[in-house]
Amino acid sequence: MENKTLREIKVSEIAPNPYNPRLIFEPNELNDLKSSISKVGILVPLTVYQNSKDFPKEKYIILDGERRWRCATEIGLETIPANVIDEPKDITQNILFMFNIHHFRKEWALFPTALKLEIIIDKLGTDSETVLNEFTGVSRSTIRRCKALLWYPPKYRDILMEKGGRISTDFFIELHPIANRLSYEPDFKYPDGISFFVDKCIDKFKEQKHLSDVKELREIRKALGFYEKSNNFQEFIKKISEFINNDIGLEIFVSEDLEEERNRKNILKYISYLNTNLDQINPDLISDIYFEDQLKQLQKRLDAIIESID
């Protein structure tokens, strides 16, 4: 039986799907893909079905992989690998097949995926998320996370491969923006300086005393952003050194200036929300004593603030 099998099919026997939801093909992306295909060929087979209709006239219709087919055609490849599946019963099923094939491929565990991507990156000579996504079917967000894991010194690969280990891939992903930025500083140069920093953070996490959840690393990232924006990054480095070398918790990254900046951002967010929605409020819906009192208090406070600013 021909269907549900992988075959080498003549490029000339394949036609694009007339119901493909994707209508725009960026020339630059196609050029990158053509360059990669020229080096290593088609790594991910197309998905096609055998055509029983009079139009198009070609024997096979693409369900997934039109960009690869276009590139293969322009390069002049004679054949292309393709999985042949059953023909959709109608137009609706045809379109749904394309969406499902493209968006819901089953993914491997993250770090094994990263290791496979590393091989592909080496063969293609590019780490472009667009090209890697087209070749592998892995989502760009997953590719981005894989690249973060591959950035770390090789010594951490055994930890990352450990299934169900206490130090998860999420730990390394949350830590990556901090470690990557610190790697530009003399005391944390890659790989030795970064290894020292990561080891200390792992020790803190294993103790479950001052760092018990990977999401808590976001507090350090917020402090990093604040000190970098305020052109005082050396203060952040000082706090990082104290944190990793002493029995100190995340409170070291809290400062009055940082809290004031957070409050300022929150206030701006609420003001923006009010400005966006006040015009849409029906006065009849809020015409009770409580709402009126709250609005008057708000008006009084805003007037006082504006007067002090002026």
C-alpha cells in the first residue's frame, strides 16, 4: 500500500496545496532555506497526499512543506523525501490537516532536542530560528530555549540530561539571562567565571534555604535590569557576589530605589488602564454613593499630585 509511507518523489510530480492558509513566502527566508538545503538536503520530509482530482494535474499535493518544495524546485532537485498519507475527504479536512501537522508536532524532552539541534546547527552553519524551525518543525520559542541550554559550559550537560533531577532545564533557562549578562564582566568570564557562578546558584538551590523555586530567579533578573538601566551595574555585581558567597537570601536585591521603580511602573500601568477605560464607562452603572466617593477621593489625590508636580 502506497499511503502512509516515506518515499522519494519527483519534485515535478508535486503541486502546492490550493487551500494552504499560508499565502506569503518571505524571499529572504526562502534564500536562507535554499542555502541550507544546498548544503545538507531535505532533513524533514514533506507530507503529501495522492491527488484524485483533475486539478491540479500533478500526482501529489502538499499538506506540509511548501517552502521546502519551492526551494527544492528552484535549486533543481529531481526528487524530494515525502510522507504519503490518505487524501483529505473535503476542503475543511484538508485545511485542518495542514494546521494540525504544522502546529502540533510532538516534541522531545527539551535537552535531547537541544543536542539534536546542535548537530543541525553545525551542519547548516546557522542558528537562525527561522531556518531551524523550517527544517525541524520545532517551534521558535523551543529553539530559543534550546539555544539557552547549549550556551552553558559542557560540564552541565550530564545534569541537564538527568531525567527528573532536582536541577531542571527550567532552572538553567531562568538563570540564563543573568549568567549571559555577567559573562561580559571580568569576574564572570566564560567559561570559568560562569561555571563558578552557576555552581554557587546550584548550591543555593539545593539547600532550599535562600532559593527554593526557579521562578525566584526572576527577582534577580528584575534587579539586573534596574541597575543596568540606571547605569549602576557595578552595584549589581557587588550584590551578586555577596549573594553567591554568603548565607544571604534574595532580599539583598531589594532596595528602596528598585521598589520605587516598581511602584512607578505599577502606577503608570493603572493610570493607562483608567485612561483607556473611563471613556467607556456608563455613568448609570456606577451612580451609587460608594463609586461617587471613590471617584472624588481619586480626583482630590490627582489634583494634589499634579499641583506638586507643577
